[in-house]
Amino acid sequence: MTEPIRVKVKMLEKPARIPREKLEEFKGILSRSMINRLKREAVDCPLKKQTVPFLECFTCENFLRRVKGEIYCKGG
């Protein structure tokens, strides 16, 4: 098994736009304030080669875990 890729979580000045369908997945699981806080976090996705909101990263099948401000990703 290959070593997971570690990516730092970074804070955004403005909340990221997240598609309504993605937000519906979190309703009932996370509070509104937690969702609003997570909208302000992003990661440099090693698969898409661009910055993506954390909530989008969290729903990715390659997401493994988040520990102390770092995302562990299976990679591609």
C-alpha cells in the first residue's frame, strides 16, 4: 500500500462557494455554525491540482482523515 499524501488545510478570507447538493449531505450531521466555519477552509487538492473547499474534499472518495490541520489523501 502506498503512503497517503499529506496536505495542509488553509484558511480563506471569504467563505468558498459550495454546490447546494454538497451542503444537503451535511444537513442533520453538522450544525450550521460548523458548516459555516468549514466553508472558510480549503486545501490544495493533489488530484485536481487546484484549491478546493474542505467540504468538497471531505466528500471525495480519496479522503482518508483529517488530523491537526492536515488532510490525508489516498492520491491518484
